Amino acid sequence: MKPWKTPKSPLEKGYTFALKTTLAYLVFGFLWVVYSDRLLAVLVPDPDLLAVFQMYTGWFFVAMTGLLLFLLISHYLGLISRREERFYMISRGVTGEVGEAFFSSLVRSLTEAFDVDCAVLAEFDEKQPGVARTVAVYLDGRLQENFSFELAGTPCMKMQQSETCWCARDVSARLGEEHPFRRIGVESCLSVPMCDARQRHLGALVILSRRHLRQKTMAESMLKIFAMRAAAELERRRSEKTIEHMAFYNHLTDLPNARRLHQMLGQALGDAHKKQSQLAVLYLDFDRFKMIERTLGHRLGSRVLRGTAERLKQSCRSQDILAHLGADEFVVVLTEICSTQDVRNRARDLFEALKAPFSFGDHQLHVTASIGIALYPQDGEDSETLLKNADAAMSRAKILGRNNLQFYSSEMFHSSFQSLVLENRLHGALERDEFLVLYQPQIDLHTGFINGMEALVSWKQADQKPVSPSDFIPLAEETGLIDPLGEWIMAEACRQNRKWQQLGLIPQRVSVNVSARQFYARDLVDMVARILRETGLEPQWLGLEITESLLIQDVQKTIKTLRSLADLGVQVTIDDFGTGYSSLSYLKNFPLHGLKIDQSFIHDIPQQKGACTIAATIIAMAHALELSVIAEGVENRAQRDYLIEKDCDKVQGFLYSRALTAEAMSRYLQGEMKKMAG
Ligand code: C2E
Ligand code: MG
Ligand code: MG
């Protein structure tokens, strides 16, 4: 605690001066009355002259008292005018200022005007009731650091009740040991409330002194005037802060938004440049958030987002930047990273943070996210490029299987603009329910009736013309979307097939195309088994079509997978046979069910000899290997007749039917049943 010191104020000095002057006057007057005549009688023996002198001494006395009176009055007038001047200066000074400058100038001027040791402008903390935070503190001739202080249990409590708080003495004794005002050694204080236009208590304006404060009434009325002006300024500052907050922070999660992120990232990049350090931008996006929102509703969706923000905050370090760009997109900037592994570990922490389910009453919701990562300086040197690249890597992560992370790589994005546009649209198409499974019948050439069908995916986008699977399937394969898409197609085909069976239609095998990526995925067999289990379809009613070139990519693995599928009871056919380069020796090693002659050969039969020879050879060879043969792309009778002649087992093509929707296929199957019965 500071030593107790009580220097006298000008006003107190003024009183002392007045007292001393009056005492001196009394002493002088007494001496004058008692001794002046006697002294004069000794000095002037002539009685006439004495009378004249007595008159002069009388005048002298009046002149001296007049002079004293003048001195006293002018001294007080000086004090008053100096004081007025100060108030004038305060009002002129503070009205001209705004913001922090105003608050500083106000507290400084108040200490001068009221001649106190300290002036404080304090604001009540909206988030912490019972706590005030100083906006400006002027103590012992200089501005001090701001601090917070408890109001409860102290005379300051009155401040909050919007009352004037006047403590003439012993303030420190009434405050706790650690209270900042006690540490100052305050003896007396006066505080007036600051209220906004709606009479909400914003804070208080306080003057504190180590002496006894006098003239409460006058000080209070003056202080109230300044408190009004300070309240208006405080309110203006609050509105400014609110507007600024709204412009730079997300209203839902209170995290920095895209604008603020750009600023913060810009600063972080500047630092990284100076320190020659690395930095990582992690772009995080929820998987299937739209679906979550659709199912749970907007309110619960917002709760999930707020919960996510909280969890991400917990897993971020103080030097990291966490931003919420809107919807379900978050960005984490990791500064001063040491290695890619470091970033990977931190990204894993984020995944870990989201792992626990969100609970809503009795329900639990698991959310997953995809993270795209761009590194400074290798993937971009400015915030815009880094964010764009991290976003692109995130999209890639999403289509590569969700709940996974991807580092940006420039090679990733060398595809043409067209395919980028397509890719953009493709990403999300599954969630938007834009895919449809069509079914093309396969005809048994021995009976002329349907014997199986092929499931073909179709992509119909709102307001766009349909995109052919030949265009988007390669893209889906390249981007990894084929994994979820392929799974959905297979499940859809199995579900539909089971439905037809339940409707009493003749059971058919539905063949689903499987891409190389799907085929070589670790869990293909598990996935097929799971789908069959979930849809209740018996394995014999599901077939898979794989391309010829796929067979020889990894022979051992192919054989293993084909065996597992055969064990499961699912038949596999080689699609587009004749276009690849599989040798017969290979073919006999694979546990296959059949071959499908590529439509390019069928197109040219019977008129082209070469095509005829190839088709005929494939049929003969397949039969020799005990495989069934189907020809696709059969558009006319001549083709069909030739295939019948060569003993082809089945055909598929526009001659019989195009690929049909599930409803159209139902009708087709019913028609077939009638034909068979007839
Ligand atoms: P694909 O498996 O060889 O399918 C046969 C394609 O030939 C289909 O084209 C079908 O509509 C078409 N087609 C059928 N009959 C005739 C005909 O008489 N004349 C002509 N000119 N064409 C006929 P689509 O639906 O455009 O599919 C093209 C390719 O896309 C498919 O060739 C297949 O490789 C791939 N694809 C289609 N659906 C899927 C799928 O669900 N998954 C995977 N991985 N690939 C698929
Ligand atoms: Mg096919
Ligand atoms: Mg084909």
C-alpha cells in the first residue's frame, strides 16, 4: 500500500489563508485599538496636531482593512475563476474527443477539476454480473492500466443499483484486502451512475481521494453532467463494437468469420515470413451436413455447429486461429508447425474432437468431417490462395471417402476446367438425390424371355441435361466418389430386386457394374455381403460386372477377391470383353461366371467379317471355358439372328429394351410373366 499523504487542496489552502488573515487582522486590530492612541499621544504632544493625526490613523486603519478585504475577495474570485476555467477546459476537451481519447481525457480532467488523486470510468461487465471493468483510470498524475473489480460486498455495490455513491471517509476500511481501490489507499469517493437512453446501467464515473472529499453536492451535479456525456460515448462505443463484431464474427458460434480470418491469416503470414516458419491452413467441412440439417431441423443443426465450435476451440492451441466461415465450414490455422506429420497429428486431434456423438435428448448424432490442408509457403503465399487450395483439398478429401484428410497437391488440379465444373457438381449430387438406377433387361436367346438385367446409373440434375455415365463414371473413379456412389447403386439395385421378388414377380439376377477402384478396395466382399444382408436379397440374384482390363491389374488379388465373391454366391461377368488384352491362359485361372461381348463387335455384325469372327470366337472360347456369354448393344434382328446362330446365351440391347426406370421395369416383368403364362 502506498504511504498515506495528505497534501492540502487549493480550497483547503484558501480556508487556511482566510483564517490566518482574519487572525492577523484581529491581532492587528486589537493592538491598534489598544496602543495606537497611546503611542500617538507619546509621539505628538500637541493636542491639535494629535487630533489631526488621530484622524489619519483612522483613515489608515480603514485603508488597511479595505486592502485586506480586497486581497481576500480577489483570492477567492481567483480560485473560483480558475475552477470555472478548468470545468470549461474539461467540457471543451471532452466534447471534442471521441472513443478512448475521450475517456482518457475525461478522467484526467476530472482529477484536475475536483483536485482528487484518482478518477475512474468503469463499465459493468455484461457477461459477468457483479463485476466492473475500468475503461479509463487516472491516478497520481498518469493514466493507468485497466482492471476489473468486484462490486459485491463493497460500497461500490450502490453503483450497480444506479445510485450515487458517496463515501466521505474510511472507504479503504470497507474494501477487501485485495481490492484495487484499497491498494490505492482511498479515503473518500464519489461515484455517479452512467445510464444509456433506455436507462440501462452501463457503468459509473468515480472520483477517489486519499483525503476527505468536500462539496459533495456541487461535485455530484458536475459529475452527473460528465457521466451523461460519458454514457453516450460508452453506448456509441458499444454499438460500434457490436457492429464490428457482427461484421467480423459468426453470429452462431462467435468465431472469426471469413473477413476476420483473412485479416488474421494475413498477419500470421507476415509473422511466418519474418520468422521463416511454416504455417498450415486446415479447411474443415462436415460430411453430409445438409442431410443432418434436413433431418434434425435448423435449430438442432445450429446446436451441432455450436457444439463443434466449442470442441474445436478446446483442441486448438492459443496461437492457432479458429474461424467459422458459415454453414458447416471451419478453418483452423496452425502456426509454427514443424513437419507434415505434425500437421497430420493436429488434424487427427480435430477428428478426435468430433468423434464423440452429440446428444439430443435420447438421440445421439455422430458427425464426421473432411479436412483439406494447404501449407505455407509451398501451397500458396497469400491467404486467398492458401484458403482456396485448402478448400480444394477438402473437396477432394470429401469425395475420396469422407472423414479423411487431404494435403493439397498441385498435380491434383490439372484436370480441365470442364471436368472441374462437372466435378463440382458431382460432389454433392449423391446428397441431392440426383442419381437414379435404371435397369436394362437381358434376354435368354434360347427361350426369348428375360433372364437377368443390368443396373445402369443415370445422373439427372435439376435444370441440366442428363450426363452420361461414360462421362461421369471415370471422373467419379478418379475423384473417389465412386466409392459411396457405387455402394449406393448396389444397395439400391439389391433393394429394388428384393422388392420385385416380394411383389411376386419372377426372380431375376441384377448385374451391377463395379469399377476398378471399387474392386480393389479392401472391403468389396464385406460390402457386398453387408448389402445383401441389409436388403435381404439372396446372393444368387446379384451379379457383378467388371472390366477386362481390371482383371490383370493385380492377378493374385483379383483371384482372391473373385474366389471370395464366388464363395458368397455372387456371380461375376467380364464386361466389354474383347477390348482389353486378357489372355486365355489368364481367363481360365479366374473363377468367373460369364463374358459379355463388347458392343463395338456386335455393332458390326453380321456385315463385317472381322467382327463376326471375333464374336463367334469369344462365344466358342467362353463355352469351352464353361462360361456363359452375353452380347450387349444388340439393336437389330440381323445381329440377334447371327448371335442365335453362334449359340450365344443371352443378349441385351435396344432391340429389346432401353434401360428402364424401376416402375417401367415392374411393368416389363409383369408383361414377361403374362407372356410366359400364355
Ligand atoms: P456398360 O456396362 O458396358 O453398359 C452398357 C452401356 O451400353 C450402357 O450405357 C447402355 O445404356 C448402353 N446400351 C445398352 N444397349 C445398347 C444398344 O443397343 N445400343 C447402344 N448404342 N448402347 C446400348 P450407359 O448407361 O451410358 O453406361 C455406359 C457405361 O458406364 C457402362 O458401360 C458402364 O461401364 C458404366 N456404368 C454405367 N452404370 C454404372 C454403374 O452403376 N457403376 C459403374 N461402375 N459403371 C457404370
Ligand atoms: Mg456393364
Ligand atoms: Mg459393356
